[in-house]
Amino acid sequence: MTGGRIPQQFIDDLLARTDIVDIIDGRVSLRKAGREFRACCPFHEEKTPSFFVNREKQFYHCFGCGAHGSAIGFLMEFDGMPFPEAIQELAHRQGLEVPREGDAGAASGAEQALQPVYGVLENAAGYFRQQLRQHPQAGIAVNYLKGRAISGETAARFNIGFAPPGWDNLLCRFGGDSERLQLLTTAGLVAEKEGASGSYDRLRNRIIFPIRDLRGRVVGFGGRAIGDDKPKYLNSPETPVFHKGRELYGLYEARQANRKLEQLLVVEGYMDVVSLAQAGVTNVVATLGTATTGDHIKRLFRQVSELIFCFDGDRAGRQAAWRALETALPEMGEGRQIRFMFLPEGEDPDTIIKLGVEDFQARIENAVPFSEFLFEVMLKKADKSSIDGRAKLVELTRPLLARIPEGVYRHMLLSRLAELAQIEVAHVGVVEPPAVTVKKPPQRKAAGRLEKSSPSLLRRALQLLLADPRLGLIDLSLDAFKSLKNPRYVLLLEMVEVIRSQPGINTGMLLERWRTSDQAEYLASVLQLEMPPQELWESEFVACMQKMAKQVQEQVLAQAFNQPDPEKQDLKMKSELWQRIKEHKTH
């Protein structure tokens, strides 16, 4: 996506296609409650569920803290996604491309400032691809790829390239002046010489793997050495657009290849991703030469509810798996699964897949569940055949379980620990970790009970419109309100006009329209009102609108009557005006 504004019509269409229950249920365990779904609110601490999701209206609302919104708002608040990324996430689920209006100036200043960096990275990716096809020394890279059985089609799909030998290929091609040189440096493509003036290309004599973000933009590169050059793999440094501990190689390609991702396989290397994809296993990503981070886990669980980590079966591989397990603890909960797939020592996914896709898929199916691996490791540290060993098992394990969010999954793990220790689950206990070890969605303060006092006519009308936007289609005159400058009445008028221009609009779409407006907090307070019985909604809405129109007309007449007249308004005219006011009050 480029820098322009996302059209409102596309946002409305996207929300109309999206099922908010599917979006939220993948992150919060929902239970059916009549025509709605409910759960304990993920945005504040509570024991009695007050968080409701309505599929028909496509919005969520917590009656405890007031959190509410559409599927877009939920992704932004729960996952911490920026608005464009939330749109991209929902669009991907529907197999849609996100359009942009031509007004590039509508993009945020920060994003606009980074456009040249994205541009030079994309240009460099094109240059590396070209060198793989045309450079006189590209044969060694082509032969390596052929030796790994990578086809030209697969290489093109992942935009694999070649960085030729030499210290200044990119510099000569793209660093013509000081401004361009600074851009190459900011993008991490060149580095300054130590102890001397000048710069040099970071990537030289390497096979190049462009790393793309969720929007498909090149943000960095991984380079695989050809021959004995060290290090074997070299990544782009940290830049304003590239953070190694967050990005995942192949995630963009996996999303493109799978309209609906349900499971992701996490491997360790670029070539593993490429080889597996070529064999038809397209739901694969790789960390960028680092241990799995909390940001990785969060990003992965935004895409799917099940992760399979693939590691070597040797000691180092199992240690890496354990580190991944510990990192994932705060993200585990109902609806989320992690399993561990261990390969024979000395093998990697690239070699195993060559034995056949069916064999590889069987290994995935037999991957070790999270809970099984956890207790397998802990039982090796404590001998459960003795009382002392079982006590040690409890002491070592319960701090880990305390890092898992409170809920059914943690309770089941505690029950399993109690079973192994041969004690009652109530005696296991949980030592809560310091709060800083678990990063949860922002916590709100509970807003208290629903407002039960009689609301104003305006607040009731807005509440009923949000509850059932079709009420805005009732043939009522709005003329009385059009001259008012009060922003709350302006909000009412605008909402009715939106509904009349888009009769199929639902609650979630309406809330999204005003999510970033000055009236967002006011609408949140309106949602806290206690609702009248549904069979009264239409009659109450009509009554509210008519009473408000009458009040407005009375105010206008009264103001006209009291208006000072420098020319001494005629008594007869005042008398007629007063008579009109009295007549109006009797109707």
C-alpha cells in the first residue's frame, strides 16, 4: 500500500464482510449468551463477564469499562495494531487488496518521511534480482540454488537476488550524492568505514532474501554467504523500518499463498521457508537468526491460533524450544495452541521435505503439545517418585504456570501439576510473577453499573440509533435541527444522514465512523445507558425525535420574541408571536 488515504467506502465494505465474532474469538474465548457472545473483558480485570460481542450489529461492548467498537477498533486496542495494519489484517482475511486514494498528502507525516527509505529498499531488491539474472559471476549463486533444488519460479516468488562481489556496487548505483548516500545508510544498505572516511556495501557476494512486512514492503534483507565468507548469514541492521526481533521472514508470502491461515510453522532459516514453500507447505515463517521473541509470538498469534515450532532434535534444538516455550507463556490461553516438532539430529526441514510432503505432514501431526513438552522438561529436573522430588516439581513449575493468563488453560495445567505431584490442586498455589513480565492490552478502569437515571432525549435517540441503525430510515423531518450549532445535535443529524445514505450500515460501522472524533467519548457514555425493551425501540425513537423537534421550535420562537429590536418592535407583532408560542405548546 502507498501513502494515500484509505477510502471510507472500502472500510465500510470491509466491515460488512467481516465477522467480528471470528476476529475476537481467536483472541478471547467467547461463549454463546442468547443472541450475543460474552467473555470476561480483556481490557480490565473482572470475574463476572461483562464483555459482549454482537454478530448482527458487528460490534463489541464492555458494560464494565465501556470498551467498545468494531473489528478494526478491537484489533487496534487488543493487538496494538496501527489503523492501517488493522485494515490490512481484515482485508487479507477477505482476500482483498487495500486501495488508497490519490492524496499522498493524507498520509501521516511520519509515514511520509519514511517513504524514501522504503523506496530505496525496493530499488535495491530490484537491483539484486537483476544481478542474479545478469551479473557475470551470478552463476555461482544460481548453481547453489539449483543444488538446493530451488526452481526459478520459486526464486521469483520470494524475489531472491544476488549481491555481487565488490565493496561499492550499491554505492555506485544509488549513492550519487550526499543525500542519496545518507538514504542508503539509513536503510542499512551501506556502512561507514571505521577509522577512515567513506562507506561500503554491507551485502557482498551473497544470495539475497528480501524481508517484507505485512504490507508487502521490503524492510530489510538477509544475505547467505557463497563460499566460506563469514558470517554465513548476515541480516540488515536495525533501521527505522526494520527491527529484527519483530519481523518474520515469509509471513507476507504465507498470507499471500493462503487466503485463510489457520496454522503457522516456525522454522529457523530462509532456505527452510523457501524449500518448504516450493514443496507445497506454504504456511511457513522463519525468525531472522534470533531466538523467538515476545513480539514474534504476538505477531504470529495475530494471524493464527496454532503455532508449530520446528527445531533440531539435538540438545541445542531442545534448548531453543524451551526458550520459545518460556517466551510464549504470557500469550497462551484458551483457543491458542503451540506444538513442537523435533527433527532427527543433523537434519533440517529442507532435507526432511525431500523425503516427501506426506512424511513431513505426518511429523507436523505428531508434534509435541505445549503442555507435554513443558512437563517433560520439568520432570527431568525433579524425581516424582519421592516426596522431596514432587515438592521440587511444584516449586519449579508453578512460577511458569503463573505467567500464563488466568483462565481454563492455566487451571488445566495446574490440575496436571497437582496430579503429577499427587496433591490436591488447591494446594499447588500460584506465585504471581512481577507485572512487568507480562504485557497485556491496556487496562481500563471499570465504569460502574449501567446508568439507570432517565437519559436526555438526545442521548436516548443516539442510543437507539446505535442499537438499531434502521431507525434512522423512519420518515421524520430533520428541518428543526439543521440550524443548530450544538455538536451533539450535529452528531445526531450526521448519523441519520449516514444511515439514510447507506441503509445497510450496522452498529460496528457507525461506531467506526466516529472512533477518532471528538464525540467518541460521548458515544461511549451513551452506550452505558440501560436499554428499554426492544419492542419499544421504534416508538421511543419517534417520540424522542418529535419531542426534541418541538423543544427546538419553542426555543427558536422564544429567542425571536426576546430578540431586542432597536426600532422598537411593534406590539401587535409581539402579540402574534406570543400567540404562536402558546399554540405550539398545546400541540
